[in-house]
Amino acid sequence: MGKEKEWQKKLDECIRSVADITQRFRFTEDELKSLLDIEKRYPVCIPEYYLDLIDPDDNKDPIRKMCIPDAMEFSPGGSKDTSGEGDNTVVQGMQHKYPQTALILSTNQCAMYCRHCFRKRLVGYSSQEIAKRLPEMAAYVKSHPEISNVLISGGDAFLNSNEVIEKYLETFTSISSISFIRFGTRTPVSFPFRITEDEGVLTALLAEYSKKKQIFIVTQFNHPREITAEAVKAVKMLSGAGCVVFNQTVLLKGVNDNPSALASLMNGLVEAGVIPYYVFQCRPVEGVKNQFQVPIVQGFEIVDKAKAMMSGPAKSFRYAMSHPTGKIEILGKMGENMLFKYHQARNAEDNARIFTRPIDENECWF
């Protein structure tokens, strides 16, 4: 083992228990009991950097809501796999839901365990175990020439070691049918030091391989206060390495479910050089649904009002839900119904299909 880098030292210092959280924030006895129960079921990990973004005097602080456990995580309802990921697994660690894309869940590790995560069910395999499957994954991709891109996600793809990341890059840039590679990571948001304090190794890797195939970084800023100077520095370093940085926001109750916050977020992202890609409807995940979901009708109204306050590039995203049948864009109201369109479909007969559906004002999913 070599000498630890600064980002690794900071990762070792993350808050990883409810006991540590109680040193910084106050809880009632009932709240504390619930948090200790949650800790047994869902992991806790919060970087000091992200904790410092919280207003300690505001129990409803949006940053706090995304990282600190809450008793609502035990409220009934929701499902473990809301988009059929299990049904789409073709190789251990690899999914093939849409014809053009292979998705690799490369690790179950994150720098921060977000309370709204739709993969809270995932215990999964370690990055080393998944990486051992690379030859099998590459063979699958080569045998399916319709696959034009690979999305390496997790967990958090950038919690893999640089050596593992290079194995993915080396493997998939060498396949002629692959046009581009994506990495799914929230480190620019929650732990930018993975990028800024890695002695330039990760960005050098990305720069080397982006000359062979275009590399996209897909991240998730959900609130304007997450766009810090350190986060912007990380984004600029990724851009400087030849990567294009996209953002997928999740519409979250108590975090960004008002037009001003959403508009400020999107305008701030464009200013930082990040392209708004999607605003996703929060999935009805067990441990997430009741705490974070916003009704679809209300969500559309928030997005529509927010767009009136955004620049052209800032409102280039789609408001959509990632459904088992595909990515369904939420287009708006049509009389008593809502109008939807398949932006991406699992089954060919649904491609680009537009449909209407009556939606109850409290309905959050279908």
C-alpha cells in the first residue's frame, strides 16, 4: 500500500455513526432511538465538508435532510427496486435495460450515503469483485454491437481506486462499437477532494483516455448551496481533463421543491460549467418515499415556474421519471389529464410514445 493521499485521509475522517452525529446536532430521546435503529439497517457516512454546509440552527435545513438519518426512513410504503434493475442484470454487476447503454454497478461504496438514495437496498459486491467480471462484461458488450456507451456507476464510481477506474477505461475505450463512456459520481457535490486532492492522478487518467473516447461525468447537485468554490474547482478540473459534466437533479420534498431554489440551482450549475440533464421524479423507494416524494402535478408546476426564472441553457433538462418501462418525460397538463412521453423505452413499441393519464393531485408515481 502506498502513502495515503489527502482525499483518502479526509475520507477516513467522515462521520460514520449516529453517536458522532450527536456530537454536532441535538436530538430528542425518541429521535435518537429511531436514528440508532436506522443505523442498523442503512449505513451512515457524511464527510465533514458536507456537514459544514448545514445550518445547525435549522432542523429543516435542506442539506441536513439529504445526509442525516430521519425517523421517516422507517415509515411504511415503497418498494426496494422501483425501476426493475434486478430484471435487467445480464452479468453480475452489469445491467442492460436500454439497447444503447450498458450500466455497471461498479461498487457499493459512496463518500456519503444520501438519505434519498434509490439503491438503499444495495449491499452488493465490492469493487474488486465486480472488476474481476470485466472480461465477461467486455465480451457481452462486444456481442451486442447496439451498445454504444457504458455507464459506470455504483454506489459512486469515483470511490473505486484509480487502478480500477483505469481498468474500466482501458477495457471499454478499446471496443470499437463504444462511442463514449459515462461515470456516475456525486463526489463533485459531497466530496470534491476525490478530484481536487488526488495529486492529479485521476484527472490525468481521464485526460489520457478522453483522447480515445469521449468521457462524460454525470453528477447530482440538488440544492444551490452545494455549488461551493471547492465543488466548482472539481468541475473545472474534470472539464480541463476533457470530460463533459452533466447533472441529474432529483426533485426532493423539503430540499428543492420550490421554484426559486430549483431556478437558482440550475442557473448556478450553468455558471459553473455543468449541463442540466434531468430533473427526476423521486422514486417510491422503501425508506425514501414518504420523506422525499413530491406529487407529480405539484412537481410539474414547480418545474414550470422555475423555468420562467432560468436562462436557456439552464432549462435544457427534462423532467422525467425512471420507470421500469423506461424514462418517461412529464410534459404537462392536458385538461384533466397529464401528458407524458417515453424519452427512452425498454420495449421498442413504446419508443417516443405520447400518452395521457389522469393523475390524482397526491399521486407521486405510477
